[in-house]
Amino acid sequence: MAKDFTKKRIGVCEELMKPEIKQYLELPLDEKVKKTLEIIKEALEKYPKAGLGFSGGTDSLVLLHIALPICPPDMPIIFVNTGHQFPETYKFIEKIKKEWNLKNFQEVKPEEDKVNKFKEEVGFKTAEFTEKCCEYHKINPLKKAIEDFKLDAFIAGIRGVEHEERAKEIFFSPRKNPDHIRVHPLLFWKSEDVLEYVKKGGIKCNPLYAQGYTSLGCVECTEKNIDPNAHERAGRGVVREEVMERLRELGYT
């Protein structure tokens, strides 16, 4: 089904969502914000050593905006710098870091750049390339950060309607290697909820969205989505979508 980049895919994702998550899909925005705050507060109570992910995308921006007022000021805000994000993303993250006064912003990255090495070994944009590249440049640095900062929880801004594999998630998801809990406070949000939230709050987003991108990643695996009837993940490539299950087994958010 990952090959389907029409909006029919949203319905497929909704059907895959667990009843305890799906029940919140149709809540009005103010109620969704309240529920998200409840999840974050519960996470902070249960897991005092929590960190929060920020990628420069709008979902993680909304999560950060909601979480900041209630999170400890020294909570790590973790950005995984693969070395291959768009220049606009790096500039935007620096802007947010400064304007939102992120006191414990942590940039983590791989030891070296192996993109060209992987291209030569297994071919560009193949399933093997996608798995190797993401695991080395994105997944492993995040797992090392969780281990290095001794986090017992990592709060991420994924949404269930984005992808079939994310649709199967729960609010508090146990992980291994290292042992920790993934917390998903936006799991029941739709793309229109995210857009409504930033519009109401007057929050400026990554300028790449205005250029036609609807889902952001590295330059090598992100293209513009110029079809208004396409699913938001259009532009990320069929291969990437099809190996998402494997990537999430490895530790991808």
C-alpha cells in the first residue's frame, strides 16, 4: 500500500490505528491539544529523564511549541544532523533555537559521511541504500544520544495517518537497544490539525513547505509534492516507504 500516494492512503492508515488511538481522530483542535498535553505530562511524570526530538519539520515544531511551557528547561531537545538536510532546514533550526531560547539543544550526528560509499556499494535509492544510509546517518546517532544522555524516554512528533507503520503505534512504545520508551503525543493528529495549529498560533514554519514540499527529510530522499490530491508522503519515494517497517525495527521514529 505504500506505493499508493493518493489521499486514499489516509483511510488505510486510519483503519490500521488501534481503537484507543483512533478514538481521538475527530476531536476538535483544542481538545487534541489538551490530550497531547496530557500525554506529555504523563510522560514527564513517569520518565523524568526524557528528551524531545526536533527535526525542523512542522510536526516536530508543533510538538515543541506545545511541550516547551511544561517541560523542564534543561530537557534535551535533540536534532539528528545527518549532514544531508536542506540548507533551509539548517537555517530554520538555528532560527528556532535562538528565538525559542532552547537551553539544552543537542545536535547529534554520525562520525562520518558515508552516503557516497553506500551509493557505490549497493546503488542509489535501492532498498539496501535506504536501509544502510538511514541506519548509519540517522538511526544510530539518535540511539547513541538516548544512551549518552541516559534518557528513559524520547518524545517524537510522528502521526498515525502519515504511514501504515506509524499507524500501528501506541502512545507509550517500549524500545530496546537502548531500553527506553518512545512517546507519541501527536499520534492522532491529522495534517489539517497541524496546519490549523500553526495558523492560529501565527507560527512560521520551515520555508521548504512554501516551495512545494509536504514531508521533509534528507536531500537525497525528498522531492517536491506538487499534486494537491497526493498524500503528504508523496515525494519521499516508493522504496523508502516500502522499507519503513525495517527502518522502524532498527529504531527509526
